[in-house]
Amino acid sequence: MPEPSTEQARARSIPGIGYWTAKAAFLHPHRTALVTPEGRRSYRQMEEGVRRAAAVLRDRGIGRGDRFGILMWNDPRFLDLLFAAGRVGAVAVPLNWRLTPVELAYQMKDAGVKLLLAGPEQADAVPELEEATGCPVVSVPDEYEAIAAAWAESTEVESPFRPPPMSTLPGDDDPVLMVYTSGTTGRPKGALLTHRNLFWNAINDVLAVGLTWRDTSLTILPLMHVGGIGLFTLPTLLAGGTVVMPRRFDAEETLAVIRDEGVTVMLGVPAIHTMLVESQAWDDADLSSLRFMYNGGDRCPLEIVERFREKGVPFAGGYGLTETAPTAFLTELDQLEEAASAPGFAGKPAFGMDARIVDEEGRDVAPGQVGEVVMQGPNLFREYWGRSQDTARAFRDGWFHTGDLATWDEEGFTFIAGRKKQMLKSGGENIYPAELEQALLEHPEVVEACIIGRPHPKWNEVPFAVVALREGSEAGEEELRAFLEGRLARFKIPAGFAFVDALPRTSIGKPDRPLLEKRYGAPADDDGVEP
């Protein structure tokens, strides 16, 4: 890498992630950084792992600007490779191991992945991926560790570690991570995130929830998603705290880890929170170390929130996207009373994020009115990889248009109403699925609810409810309709209901709306209620 000019060196005011572990190993080498089923790692040992990962990448020809794929469960080498990408100037592309080989091959070819690092649980998919993409594969841990060991034998490591000057590492706006969006509105797109994005995401989280070196964060979301990386794994490591990371989520194991490791910070999604409170170990679970529980993804039923509060655990929520790395709005800990009974509550824009709520003409809406969330800030992604038109559509008039609908009050507290593309237009009236779903979740027999639109010959479309009830419940369509009377305007009450054992969900715990629309979105008869 060529030496930077004086101007370039001064411009690199944001420490890229390739610098983080090296500096931490110098500042607090013996502090515990990571706890996994493989054991405990100090910050010095974590830096050693990053150097080994960088050696693996270089050995396989990965350098500045190259993309490499990571296909594995949560593993210490996953984090090593992410930090090593920042060290060598490459771009890590986490791949969703829940996808089929056909879907994975599409993303690998779209990203131009030059090397795939695959874990043992994904070995069955490797031959098909190699054939479909022609991409070489390094198996983890066997081949990976062999390459790293050969490098270590030939390398003399200084003691103590000295971090390289920031000016010799990739710049603030160099890409380091490409995360594919869920693809709920079409083909998945690769959101390209920079060092600046990841740094500012961490700063936003550190400031909002007060992360310090004394915190122990539990990472149970998969690192293949930006939520697993950015909430709160990287922020905790930047703050010098400890990250506990099981390979996969298990409710009983999670409750035991919280107790045994003294976990103070944790993020989950509604499906995870529900599995925890329904676990056989819940009643005896010791959650006294938790400073708070944070909710990501979709909104969490208030009943589940109350179960945590009964155990003395404050429950918070926010809002973010892959494109915001992912933090955009946060609930600060002194705002939890406001969040207690407010559906869709997302707190306020994070410290480094400017946000507005605007109408179709880009004008700010009044408090209480619904509009689209638009944002500016240093943690906004750089671009959609290879999709300049999509990038231009997303960034208009100097603002990133999220496609999400929200309201906020006079004090700036924000309430998410749902996706703009999910909003239903029935007889000229706007219907927001999130409002109907929350109303249904207030029924004591309803566990899950998702509202989709059905085409209608008279009203354009009408709402249709897909509902999961408590086991053994005899509640039916007539009872739910009666329950919603008085809670919702007549045109908002679903024109039909389907009852399922459980909602299908995406890999990050959100209801799989495209699948539900495919199953239940057939055109409706003339059964809608006149607006």
C-alpha cells in the first residue's frame, strides 16, 4: 500500500476497523474481549487472530478492494476475518447460510466474490457453490488453521504489540463490509458499508446506551446480518468490553449464559424474546445482571415486554436498516417510560443521525401525521453495489429515503408505522399494517399477527389477517372481529382471517410477508367494508 500524503494522513480522522483490535491489544492486552464455545480470548489474543486471518486472506490473493465471502455460523474466525478485511483493504461479504445454494450463488456472483470461507455446517453446499461460481473455497477451521499456522511459524511477532499508524491503513470512506438486504421488495442488493459507517454506528450505540469496558454483551443474532455485527458486537469491542458469542441461539443456553457470564447488554428480535419467556428455564432465570434488553427488527408484543419488566429488566427498542449499519434511531435508557406502552416506539434519531419525516413532496409533516423517514448521517452506506440507479433513487435531494413510514410527536419521539410499500390503499384511505397488527396482539389469545393486502374489485385492496393463536385457543374470526370493533375504524378491520400455528419468518425474525402474500393474497370477493 503506498504511503499517504500529508493531506491524506490528516483526513483519516476515523480509525478504521483494521486499527481497532491492534490498538486495543496495545491499550488493554489482558482484558477479556471474546467468549465463545472455543474458550476465552484476551484483546491480545484477538489481535493475534486478526493477524492470522489477514495472513489467510493474503495467502489466497485477497487484497485491496477484493471481495471475499464468509459462510459460517457465529465463530471467532468470522470476527477475525471482518477485522482483517479492514487490515488488508478488502471487503467482507457475509452470506446467509439459511439460503439455498442457488440464492447464495447469485449473491456471490453479484458481489464478485473471489474467495469463500465456509464453516463445517455449510460443507454440503460447497460443491454446488464451487460449480456455480468457480470461486475457490477455504474450509474453516481445518484448511484455514493450517494456512494460519504456517504463517505463524515463519513470522516473528513483536511484544508488546504496536498498532500500525492509522495513515497506513485503508481510509475512512473505503468499503469494508457488504451486506445483502433481505430482498423483500425484489432481488437482494449489496449495501456497501465503509469504515466510517461502522465507526459511527458504534459511537451512536456507545453514547445512547452508555457502553463501557465494564459491559458484557451477548451476541445471539447471526453475524451474517448487520444487526449481529453492529448491535452490539463491534460497539462493545470498540468500548473495550467483552462479547459473549454462542454459535447459534438456544433459549435455555442463552438464559444460562446471561447468568454465568454476567451479561449486561443484549439485543434480540421478537421471535427470540418470545422463545426466552416461553422457555422452561424462564421462571428460574437470573437476569439480574442485565442493564437492559434491546429489541430489533419488528415490534415486540407488549405482553412479552412486560414479562421482562416483571424480572426487573428494562426493555428498549430502536429502528435501523442494513443501510444505516444498522443504527438510526435509539431509545436512550432514560426514555424507557415513554416506550412502555407506545406501539412502534423507536426513540429519537441517534447522535450522528439527522432525520426528517416528509410527505410525497418532501415537506416536513406535522407532529402526529404519517410520512416517510429520510436521513442524513455518517453511518449511511456508500452505495448499492453495482446498482447506480437504485443508489440514486435512494439518495434524493441530499437525503436517504428509507421507504419506511413513521410519525413523531412534539418532542421528537418517533413511532414507526410500517413500510411504505406495505401501506394499503383501500377506497382512498391509507391503512398501516403495523396499527392493525398491534390491535390484534392486544387480544389475549393472539400470539402473532401479520396484515397483508388483498386485491379488491371495488376498494382496490382490503386488509387480510394471518394470525397465530395460543395453543389450544378456540378464538376464531368472529371473536377477533368483535374485539377489533371500537378499536379500529370499520374499513381497517380485516376482511378475512387465516389461522396458522406460527408465522413464517425471515432469517432476522421478521414475518415473511412475500411468502404470506403468495399464500393468502389472492383477489378478494366483494367483502370489504366501505371506507
